Amino acid sequence: MTDAARRYEELTRQLLEGRARGEFGKGSPGEAREDELLERMDDCWWEMSEAERDEADRRLEESRRISAPDELDAVDVKVPSGGDFMPRQVAA
């Protein structure tokens, strides 16, 4: 894996995690950060070989099909200020 492919993978991870957390969005402070990530990803994309691009597409598609097993499903619970338990618990 070339340096460009490694950078692309890391940038993709940052982009997807940021989107999942709602850090980006039109008019948000994170909008410029999202644009920066996309520009850097585009630069990496054109540095990568065709095989690396195909692999990046394959991995992204594969990641979209991954889901948690039923036994790992959880529900959000209210955590009191100063509480010492996790904010998610296994769904009953």
C-alpha cells in the first residue's frame, strides 16, 4: 500500500466518523473541515494506482454492509451528572 493509499484510508475514516457524529453540515463550523478532508482525499485518489482505487472502493462498500450482531444492540440511557455507568445498555 502506497503512502497515498494509506492517507486516503485515514482521511476516509475521519470523514465517515465526523459525519456519523454530525460534525459536518451546511453552515456548520465543521463544513470547512469536511471540505478540506474531501479535497485531500481527491488529491490522494489521483496519486493512487487503479488497483488501489478499486481496493478503496471495495473496502468502503464492504464497510457499509457491516452491522452489529443482535446481541450487541443497545439503547441509550440517561446518565446523571457525575454518574459512573455507561450511557448505553444492552437492549432487553
